[in-house]
Amino acid sequence: MREKAFVREVGPRDGIQMVKIILPTAQKLAWCRGAAQAGIRDIEVTSFVPPKVIPQFADAEDVARGALTIEGLRPSVLVPNLRGAERAFALDLPLVNYVLSASEEHNLANVRRSTEDSLQDFARIAAVRDQRAGRRVALGAGVATAFGCTISGAVSEARVVEIAVRLAGMGADEIIIADTVGYADPGQVRRLMSNVIAAVSPLPVICHFHDTRGLGLANVTAALEAGVRGFDASLAGLGGCPFAPGATGNIDTEDTVFLLEQLGFDTGADVEQLVALRREVESWLPGERFSGAIARAGLPKTYRTPAKAAA
Amino acid sequence: MREKAFVREVGPRDGIQMVKIILPTAQKLAWCRGAAQAGIRDIEVTSFVPPKVIPQFADAEDVARGALTIEGLRPSVLVPNLRGAERAFALDLPLVNYVLSASEEHNLANVRRSTEDSLQDFARIAAVRDQRAGRRVALGAGVATAFGCTISGAVSEARVVEIAVRLAGMGADEIIIADTVGYADPGQVRRLMSNVIAAVSPLPVICHFHDTRGLGLANVTAALEAGVRGFDASLAGLGGCPFAPGATGNIDTEDTVFLLEQLGFDTGADVEQLVALRREVESWLPGERFSGAIARAGLPKTYRTPAKAAA
């Protein structure tokens, strides 16, 4: 029995929020369906941000509704505020994610309020969640710029742990620790993730890494050592910061599944089916930058065959 | 006092052995000089392979002689056999590297003899080295396909350890463990490198990783955990397998230095000077594929500033 670890596909949300082409709803749902068929159970399918802010997500309700009908899928959505959360709650989605930034300056630049105000916003979302009738919606709470910030530089690890503890106390069902700008290194990841896990246990803690500086999969490895068993990733490494041209974005779904499986974890996902889906998504987004090594080099002959056994 | 770790630049050897352009000797030496000025002390400067096999190295003697005059540099060369070793010994180089393959099939395909015959070849090289007068030449002994082979698949870890022990017994001064085809994963690296280090201690053990499947820097991190403190790398990630078009080659020198420094090791090298040198090398090799993240994304604001200190 292999230990389980999972990759959550965030391509239909994080991956396409900056691309120039508005994907039709049907293609977004084909992406979700393809990922589910390849064994990815968790997908962040859209964002309930106002359409005038990001036109890509004008069809958020339709995508979310469609995703709820896909067999085997546990769709989640990102919400920027209480208004977005209410839209998500109305659809009875199983998981709703909210993100604030550990860097005060980044939070101000991003949502024009302090980190403390964003924490209070999350508390209100959790209160509304708790008061509604019907199936309990799980809340994911993300801490962005947890490994550093392009505006303010270093971010205190104690502050990240404290924010995670407060989010847990306010009713978060899982904590997402995000390297929003690609600053994390494996030493930092091992240290911070051990501390966050110890502080919010038994809540699940997930990592959201970007591969901006080539350390994405090294950071996944370090997070695994610290006990993390869930990772956000985007097919073909789509996504990324609009202020760093050419910089890669999210870690690549296919490559992350490959790494987890090669390290002996059971992800439930099939790398070759993901690579096939990636080719389809590439055909929808001409001109975008697609990263990832497995799609280029193929799986090694030793995939899932530990060398130890070959003695 | 930070602990030391080093990157050995292998670009002028491994990096250019497959490129179409024959670099003039002056450019090869400018590469070596630039790397030395950026703080890289160890460079594999050329290969003493017969020029008819790889015309790129027809100027091997001139490059090696020139490299010996560069201040602060400890140049090494690769030799394929006793004949090559004798050419290197004649120049009084401080370090001469020999490589054989742990995969029998790969060794046969590569040099048309068994791994055992290659081991005996190394023993003869060591004997000639021991008999010559003058300064003692150090011998590096590399074990290729140590993490798997594109021809035969999995390679037994016990066999790799056994070969390393035999090379040490025959007179190797350092052992290089190479992931020639980009099959290694961090779990395997941690296990195998711990075993190799335990078996050949106190000989230094160096890793030679390729980034074919995106795990190059994850593997460096794992090797550091196992106690490895030296890594082969190539500026701009040059090099790689001619049979895997588009696949990246060696791990990238600039990115590896970045990772080591960020993890708190003292490499003696300057990332920004290496990126400047990389731009020069790129201008000499139009049409080649250059990889690497730091040259694209820049150093993070937190470079060498542990987040812990920011509390």
C-alpha cells in the first residue's frame, strides 16, 4: 500500500487568469473532465472575482455548475471576498478557497486593505458558511507571499505561522501556503512547512508553489519531507506573474505527478493521460508559454521501478 | 562561517560536445577565464578524446595549456582511455577524469567494452599515474548511468556502490556519480549517495546531474542532504543527450550556485557575474537551446536573506 499524495489542478483558475484568450466554457469543462479522467480528483475550476476585473471568469457560475456534474471530481473555486463566497455557497460547491497575503504591502497592493482586514473578511465568510442550511461547505484558506514578497522582500516565518493559526481558529478546513512570487527554497520550505503543520494539526496543509526560479519541484520534495501531501499545480505550468515576463508560473501538473509517483506516493493520476490533455489545452492557447519536462522528455524507463529492486 | 560547497563548470567539455559550432580556442579560454573571475575554481576544460571522434576537441592540448595559466583555476580534463590520460599527464594537469558506465549495455554501446574492461582500463591509468615523476595528478573516477539507463532500465544501487569502491581501491582521488540520462529522483539520490559516501569515505563524492525531467535541482538538494558538497553543472544548462531532442542537458551553473547559496552554502561564486558570462556564451552559440531560471527571472529580493531573520 503506497501512501497517498495529491495534486490539485489549478489551471482553469490560476493557469488562465492572465492568458489573452478567453476560453469558451465548454473548453474549461473539457479541461476539468480530462483531468478527472486522468485521475485528478481536486480541481480549482474558476474564480468568483467580478467579471469586470478578470473577464476570463465571466462564466464562473456556468463552469462551477458544469464541474459539479463531472463524475469523481471535487471542484473548488477561488473567492476574493464575501460577495464571491455567497455566489459559491449558492451553488453548494464542496470547497471554497479564500486567499490573503502574509505581506502587508502585497495585500494592500492586491486587494487594497490590510492583512488584518482580510482576516476579518475571512471570519465573516466562515460565519456566513456556518449559518447556512444544507451541506457544510469546506473552506480553504490560503496564505500568499508566505516565502517572501517582490515588494517587501523577506516575510517573517512567525507571521506566516500566526496567520495560519488564526485562519484555522476562524473555521478554515484546510490551509494553503503559497509561494506567490517564486522565492521559496527547499531549506525554507522544510522549516516553514514543519512549523505550520505542527501549529494547525490536524488540519490538512497544502502547498502552492511557482517554478519561477527553477526550484518548484525541489520545494515539493522538501514539503513532502515536512509532511505536506497536497500540491496545487497547473497543466503545462500555465499561469504566473504578469510582472515577470518569461518567468514560468505554477509548477507543472504532469511533472509534479511524475515526481510524487516516482517517490513512491499514490496520486491516483496517470501522467500519460495528463500529457495528452496538455496537448489539447496547448491547441486552445496558441502563443502562450508552456513549460514542463515530462511532456518534452517522456517518462523514464524506470518510472515507478525503484532501482533498489534491480539488485 | 558558512559551510563550503562547490560547482564545477563542465560547459567547455560536456556543454559543447554536441553543439554544431566549433568554438575557437580563444572563446573556450574566455569561458574558463570568465567562470574563474566569477568565482568558479573547478572547470572541466576539455576532453582528450580523438579529434576524429569529436572535432570540437581537436584543440584539447591548447585549451588545457591555456587553462593552466588562468589564475585561481583548477582545470581538469576528461579522458576516454589510457592514451587520453597520457596526453593529459604530459601537460601536468592537476586533475584528470575518467568515466565508465554502471550499465553494462550502456558501456558496451558507448566504448565497445564491458564495464569490467573499463575498470581494468582505469587501473592501468592509475598505475601509469603512480609511476610518473613530478607532481601527483589527482584522478577523478565517474560512474555513469548510476541512476538508470535508457537501454537497460533500472541499474542496481549495490552495483553502483561496488563499482565506486573498486575505483577508490584502484587509486581514484574523487568519485563522480552521474545521472547520464536524467532518470534520478530525489528519493533515489538520497539513498544511493548516502551509501556511496559511506562506502568510499573519506574520498570526496561529487554528483553530475542532468535536468532532463525537471528534477535536477531537487536532486542537488537531496544529494546535499546525503552529504555531497560538489556538483558538475554547465552554464545555461548546455549539453545533453543527442537522442532526446529538446531535452535539457546538464543542470544550470547559475541556478545551481543560486540554490547552494540560498541554502546557506558558500560557493565562492557570483550569480550575476555568471549570468553576464552566460550572455556572452549565448552570443557565440546561436541556435542552441539555453535553459535556466535565474537568467530569465532574476535573483529574488531575499537572496541570501533567510526569512527566519525577518521576524
